[in-house]
Amino acid sequence: MTVFSRFAVVRAALAASLSGAAGGAVAVQSKFNLAPPMTPIANEIYSLHNMMLIICTAIFVAVFSVMFYSIWKHRKSKGAVAANWHENTTVEIVWTVIPFIIVIVMALPATKTVVAMKDTSNAELTIKVTGSQWKWGYDYLRGEGEGISFLSQLATPAAQIEGREAKTPTYLLEVDNPLVVPVNKKVRVITTANDVIHAWWMPAFGVKQDAIPGFARDTWFRADQIGTFRGQCAELCGKDHAFMPIVVQVVSAEDYSQWVSGKKQQMAALADDPNKTWTKPELMARGEKVYQANCQVCHQASGQGVQGAFPALAGSKVVASKGDQIAILLNGKNAMPTWKALSDVELAAVSTYTKNSWGNSAGEVQPAEFKAARK
Amino acid sequence: MSAVVHSPTGGHADHADHAHDHPHGWRRWLFATNHKDIGTMYLWFSLTMFFFGGVLALGIRMELFQPGLQFWKPEFFNQLTTMHGVIMVFGAIMPAFVGFANWQIPLQIGAPDMAFARMNNFSFWLLPPAAMLIVISFFVPGGATAAGWTLYAPLTVQMGPGMDLAIFALHILGASSIMGSINIITTILNMRAPGMTLMKMPMFVWTWLITAYLLIAVMPVLAGAITMTLTDRHFGTSFFNAAGGGDPVMYQHIFWFFGHPEVYIMILPAFGIVSQIIPVFARKPLFGYASMVYATASIAILSFIVWAHHMFTTGMPVTGQLFFMYATMLIAIPTGVKVFNWVATMYKGSMTFETPMLFAVGFIFVFTMGGFTGLILAMAPIDIQLQDSYYVVAHFHYVLVAGSLFALFAGTYYWLPKWTGHMYNEALGKWHFWLSMIFFNITFFPMHFLGLAGMPRRYADYPLQFADFNLMASIGAFGFGFTQLLFLYIVVRCIKGGPKAAANPWGAEDGGLEWTVPSPAPFHTFETPPVVK
């Protein structure tokens, strides 16, 4: 194993030196092989893969040199005369037992890694990752930064995707709010989802965990290098599956503390007073932003939805009613997820916005009404 | 293995027997009860679906030619990947093997026809309506289902009516497969020529017998999974919805309990075809006939206890991961035994390399690569890194295209003289092989690199570091696609004419009973059973 491990270390060092020019800010993107491993688990996976590749290549070459030798030598055009032997119990037992032994040799180190991967105990920081169509939500549940909560969405502009602008090097691998974690700390990741199954994949950490609606699963990582690492959603989750990347910034302990206090101040400033009575223009302006961030992907900017999949909001009876819309927003229905995670102000704003857009005209809703409906 | 002592056609070497004449014109096909006619229809049906699924694949590769969205919206792209998978698995590969079974099993065991001739008709004629549902689903609101061929809940709940059409189509195809399997098992167990014991049956018959049992065991499981999806969608059940006490992961368990045996359903008959061809062109008996039979049976049994290796990233307990990892790795052993057997059969043979042999040897070489990547993916820690990446896409195309499809090509060239009475054009056949082989590898080999480097599958658009290999794969895919038109040309040309084929055009010694009847095989064969010593 040591030979394979050493190879992985060399790769990692090479990657670090390549990215060194940018102060370690951007890890090098892999092209032929697994991403340079940045955690002990990713390192073990990297070595396991090297081991498997070498053993399998050796067997492949051995078996097929016999085949190509006979293709070359034992052809009729070269005057080869067919032998007539077949069935040889000794040979058959040998070529059953030897693969069995090889398989056991392969399984032993893999078993060790499986056990290590599943050990999520004694984490220093616990983060809940929530997949939803088509963005990630991060909630810092325990450890330094507890209480921090934000959404993380694709930052690549549509103009680049549609080819109207040149693509930048981090095309489709950039987000508005990256996940920030401290270096050399065991981070437990709890995954869940709001709507369909997603998968949180960070290749450099050797972590991939499905995010399943209604269930919590967990995994962990301990990043041993500072830098920015990029991954993507790995489980088909609908039309924008390719457009919900994951970016993790691994920072030093001091930088992390600084980020936590900055983030907390920012969140306090953003908090709304739920008892304030909002004016309609205020609600409309806020509602438009909430709509664009959360609703537009399915119900469309035009409010027309997508026929057969997502209902239109323009002219909708549900939107026109007060109680039904509040209930659906809070509890979800079929493909529509619950939006409980939004604040009362955001919900009231988006409700008012949908009631007064695209020809709808159905009055306004105040945050207090959502507060009351939550019970 | 066996020798025939009897007039092979039972005295009916001429075409239709006047006392039992069969309908002509369209009635011959609609009311067909003859295994050869039904086999022909199966083969044409699957070839049509193969081209349809292939066009969808080219749609995928067009979009992935370069980063950015050029041709399709992502929602349509997802329909393409989903329907490409559904059509190739259920519409092309599976019916093609049933077509081979219909043609060859009665000829190889010396039976006059399949056991249930009218059910045989029905199981074929279920296919066109199913195919029509699939085609129609593209034109309903919301389009065809875009939930992936695995149809994972709860994404399926978000789909439009195209999802329901796909569910109905799969139900019909499943019913057809179950009937076909019952027919095949009954035929093989009851209608073998006197003297043909089970352990004297040709390998293709053996592999199909085992495959038919797999089909009967797992097709109802798929039907259950998609029926639960249907009721979750429309009747308020919550089988796969946590809010109602269900579990989305349960869908995956049920699906893969079907899905893993399903991949062996698509490869075991391919093993059978290759095991028939290699000895004939090596002019040497199959090295270990008995061990081939036992290996096939072992693979079939193991296929029932490995399903959750498709689900390592769902978050199973340690013991679950270890069990499914070990069980999966065990499959490498009987598969290895098969490869060793084929190589040992070739060793010290006297080989010639006509097109069937080229495809069979190509199969062994390229399929084994898919086998090795399968072993690598069986390791749970590596799988967690590679699950749902292009590495998996590369792996299953190595076993399904270079495996099942190449074996189907090998079998077609091998038996085409028997079916048509003409020899195909050997030079064109060789071109077809080499172009297929080269373009196949240009298309799928780079996908290993893409997956290792971290490109997830089912992506309509991708980051820039994946651009070069995607470009290469797209070029290969178009080459591979157009090469298959050559196959169509060769087959049509062979049907229309060509040098007359002898009864035993490959000079197969003990190659099987099918070579004892004239070419083309007369409408009725073995009305008096041959005797096998």
C-alpha cells in the first residue's frame, strides 16, 4: 500500500505547487485522474484506485497476451492444426481459486476505508446540507458558527451558458455563497433535501452523499489544505441538475473565526421585524426578488409555469385565494416543496407579488398572517 | 458434443407442406405462429428501436460536443438521456436476444417450433404498441419522462403524462418478456430431441434457459416498482414519499433488485453466442463446457444478492456496504472463468477470422475492460467517488455495447447465412467490425477519464476541464452511429441476394443441429425429431 500512497502524496504536492501561484486559492482541476486528494479519506480512495488499476491492468495484459499470442500463432493461414483437448479439472480449479485470492487481497484495504468513511463521531463542526431544485442550503448546526444559515446558488451568468459571453475558467463551478470550513477540523455533513434526491459531491474530499427528501444521512471530511474546492450535484434532480455546483472554502482557524463573526453581523442586519406592517409597494419589491430566487425556475418569469409539469400562477385559483396559497407555501403539495424555511416577511412578500402580477389582482398579505398560519 | 443420425428435416426439405400451408401477405406476419417468422419480426423490431435509440444518443452527443447549451434546453436533454436508456435496454437489446432465441433455440434443440406458438405471436405483437406509447410520449405536454431510465422517485412524481406512458409501455414490455420466457423455458425443458440431455445442449440454449428464469423472477418486481410510482403520482399513495410514511430509497432497492439481474439478462445470452462462435472458428471444442454452464448459473444466482452496489452513496450502514461490496466482487470469479475458457479454447486452435469471429474476439477483449471497471466500481470507497459519474457511463457501455451489442452482431453474421440462404459480403462485414471497434473506443474510452476527473452523468452542460474528452466522445459517437448504417446495408443486401450459403457454411464440426438443415432453413424443420447421440 505504501507505494500507492506515496504516489498520491506526490500528486497532491504537485497540485499544491501548481496552485501555489494563486496563493493556494484555486485547486488545480483534474483532467485524467481523480481530483488531487485533500482529505485522509480521499487519499485512501486515491491509493485504492491506483492499486486496483495496477492489478487489473496486469491481469488484463497477462490474459490478453495469451489471447493475442494464439491469434498470432494458432491461425489456420499459418498452417496451425487444431489440438483437440478440452476439460482439465486442475486448470479449472486453479483459475477459480487464484481470482478468489486476488479478490480477497483487494477487499481487505477497501474494508478498512469503508469503516473509516462511516465513522462520523466526534465531529468538531456539524453542517446540515439541504438540496433543493436547484441550489444548496447550508445550516451550521453545531460548533463554531452555530446558527449560520444561507443558500448557495450558481453564480455563472446565463450569458456564458448560452454562449453570448466568453466562459471563465470556473464556468459552472462558481457560487454566490460558498461553504466555509476551518482546515484540519473534522466536519460532519448531514444531508437532506426539500424536493427530490440530490447528491453532495466534493471530489477532492472523497465525499459523495445522497441528499434524500424526508431523511437525514451523514458523512464527514477533514480537509488538510487551505484552498477553494469545487464539486457538483451528482444525482439527477430535474432540469437544472447541471447547474447547482458546490464550492467549499477551506480557511485557517483565524480566518474562519473572522468569517463567522462577519456572517453573524450580516445575518442580524438582514433580519426583518415580523411585527412591522409593510406597504404594498414594499411587499411587491421584496416579493419579486424572492420569486426570482425561489419560484421562477419552475413557475417561470412569465408566471405561466411549464405545461404538464409546473402549474401556471397567472390566473390561478390558488394564488387568488388567501388560505390555500398560505397552506401550499407552508406545507407543499406533490412536486411543490414546502417553503417553511423562508421568513414570514419573504413569504408574505412573494404571496403579494404573485397575487398582483401577470394580470392577477388579489390584494396583499402581511407577514403576521404567515406567522399565525405556522401555529 | 453431439452427432446427428437422421434425416434432419424429417423429409420436408421443400418449402411449405401443402397440408399445413401458412397464410401469405400481411396475414403471414400478423397471425404468425412460426418461430422463424416471429424471430425475424423480433429482430427487425429491435433493429428499428436500435436506430431510434441511436438517434437520441446522437442528440445527446451533439449537445455535449462543446460546453454551453447549443441545441437543447436541459429539460429536453434529460428526456434524451432517459429515453435513450429505456429504448436501448427494453426496445433494442432485450427483444434482439428474444429474436435470436426464437430463431435458434428450436433449431438448436431439434424442436419443430416453440412450445406455445400463439402466445409467441402475442408476446411479439405487444411490442409495437409499447414502442408507440414511447414515441407518443415525446409529444404530450411536458414531453417524455426525464427522470433517467432508472425512474427514481420522487423525481418521477414531478413528471408530466409522458411518465405514465412510459410506465404503461414498460408494463407491456414486461408482460411480453414474461410470456417469452415461459415459452422459452417450456420449449427447452420439453422439446429437446431424443438424446439431447441438458448437459449436451448448446451454450446459447443454456444461457437462455438461465436468462429466462431471471426474467420471470425480476420482471414482476419492476412492474411492482413502477405501479407504486403510478399510484404515488395519481392516487395519493406514499410508497416513496417520506411525508406519508414512505421512503424514496425503497424505490431504489426494489428497482435494483430488478435492475441488477436485468444487466445479466442482457449479457448471459451474449456469453452463449460467443461460446458458440469461438469453438467453430478455432476448430477446437469449447475448453470447459461444464464449467461454462456452472459459471453462468453462478452469475445468475449472485445477481440477486448484489443490487445495493448501485446505491452505495444513499448512505447504507457499514455492514450493508461491506456485504454488497464482497458479494459484487465475487462475480468477478465466474466471469473470469468464462474469459479464461474462451482464451483456452482459442489456444492451440486453428483459427480463421471471418466477421462473426472478429466480433466474438472483439467482444472478449473489450467486454473484459468493462468487467475490470466493474470490479473497480465494486469497491465501495472507489464507488462513492465514481458513482453517478462518467466512469459509470463508460463502464456500462463497455459491457452493453461492446458486450451485448457486439455479441448480437457476431450472432447475426454467424447465423445470417442460415436465415437468408445467402452469404453476406465478408469485406463489408470486416469494415463494419473495425469501424465499430475503433469508433466505440473513441467514444467511450475518454469517458473513464471524464468520470475520474469528476464529471457527473446526465449533465446537459459541463465545466471547461471536461471539454476535450467530450469533444472526442462526440466525434466517436457520430462515427459509431453512421457505421451502423453499414450494418443495415449488409443485412439488406444479404437478404436480397449474394452467394448461395451451404447448409454448414462455416464447416462447423459438431457445431449444432442448426447446421444440419438446409440454408435458408425451411419454413418447417425437425417435424420428425432428430436423434442426438
